[in-house]
Amino acid sequence: MADIIDGKAIAEDVVAKVKTQTATLAEHGVTPGLAVVIVGEDPASQVYVASKSRRAKECGFHSVQHSLPAETSEDALVALVEELNADPAIHGILVQLPLPGHIDEARIIQTIDPDKDVDGFHFINVGRLGTGALDSAFVPCTPAGAMLMLERVRGRDLSGLSAVVIGRSNIVGKPMANLLLAANATVTVAHSRTKDLPALAATADILVAAVGRPEMVRGDWVKPGATVIDVGINRIPAPEKGEGKTRLVGDVAFAEAKERAGAITPVPGGVGPMTIAMLMANTLTSAFRTAGLEPPAF
Ligand code: GUN
């Protein structure tokens, strides 16, 4: 039976460190500032954004939230981002995605000052990560959190280990592959066009699933002793809990996979809680850099 990697506990460790380091920054007269921008009324986004703002306050940050109506123009959103770029009290800017259809997401992301881009979505940060310039990059929060969990099991140096990442999104799959490569793993990125995915997955010492398909990765895809990182968060019907009820599952069939894996992240309580914790870590890092101080390692 696999060890279960407790994302909630690791996220609490990260947040505890953020709080301590925020107190250190206060001695230099600096308070980390995070601005979260949401456009429209998407209920899931509202919940995410509220918890980001709440966590930021809990960390002792200057936390501002801009909630704009769905009909906000692209130019008005660009103007707000430019205002936040110029505001010295703000170290991190997060524009919640998806944006309404009439707004060009790429233009908005590229308007964010790369040195305040705590989501790590700007081309400059993608390039920094891709070239291994991790000292100046912001790394997207979900893969950054997944790496911290992996580190608890495998350490920082993954030399000699093979990693298979299933999924090639810009937000998770590609940055995850770059992080694994930077940690010396031998990395394969698999996706919907990959031939014989189960056989490929079964070669992996480290298996990362980030496809958004409930329980797609079966137990017999897992190499005995592998570390399995499940990034999926899928809501599926749960008639056994009552009519109309749902439950969360990952991209991995957990009950099967845990019989073969050496260690595995659960859903919920795995990678999910790490994402917001890493947003706090990135915002703190930004404030340290702006102050000309060495940021703490997480
Ligand atoms: N929507 C879902 N996840 C994310 C994220 O990590 N960052 C932003 N900006 N929007 C999201």
C-alpha cells in the first residue's frame, strides 16, 4: 500500500513559512501585496478568488480584490492591470481565468508586469522556466506545488529517475515537464495522441496525471513503487450519496493505483490545497525581490 502524500499538511507548512517570512519583511518596512482580479460572475471562479484573497489576508498581506462586471471591456481591464503594474504596494497580480469571451486572455496576461506575474503565465516567465532561470522566474502555482509534494518523497535531485507527465497544458503539463527536467529527471510528455499510453505510463518512476479526465489512469498503468502525482480535480455524479449528489475524483483511479504506487497524492487533499499556498509563496518571493532581498526557498 502506498504512502499517501498529504497536500493539506504540506500546504500548511508552506503557509506557516510565508507568515514567518512576512514578519521578517515587516522589519524592512515591506508588506507583500496581492491583487486578484475577477471579471464576471462564474460561481467556481468566485469561490477560488475568495479563498485566494482570504489566504492572503491570513498571511498578513495587503490583499485587494477587483470584481468587475462581465461586460467590462478589454481596454478597461488592460487599464486596470497597468494601474496595478505601477502600484508599488502590489507585488503580485492574478487575473482569474477564464475571462469572458469578448476579452483576449493572451493580451491581458502579456500586459501583466512579468515581475508581478505570480501565476507565471507571461512569456517572460515561461521563457525563464524553460531556460532553467529559476532564480528570476515565477513558476505556475499548481506545478510548483506538485514539485514540492514530489520532493517530500524523492528529494530535490531526480537524477536517474524517469518521469511521465500526462497532459501538455500551458498551466500544468508543460511547466511540470520543465521543472522535472530542471531537477534532472528523464522526462516524457504524453497526451491524447500518444500511442499505448498505459504501457508508457508503466515505465514511469514518477507519474504525473494532468488531463482532466476522471480516473483515466488505472492501477495497472502504475509501475510498482512509483510516485503518483494526481493533478486532476473532477466532479462526478455520486448517486450512492443520494440523488443529485456529486464527489471529487482525480485523473487517477486512486483505489487501484494506491495498491501499486510507492506514494500517491489523494483527491481531494492532494495537489489542490498546494495551489493557493504556492500563490502566497510566489507573492512573498516577489516582495523579497522588489526589496532587493534573497527570497526564502520553499
Ligand atoms: N483559473 C483556474 N486556475 C487558475 C490559475 O491558477 N490562475 C488563474 N489566473 N486563473 C485560474
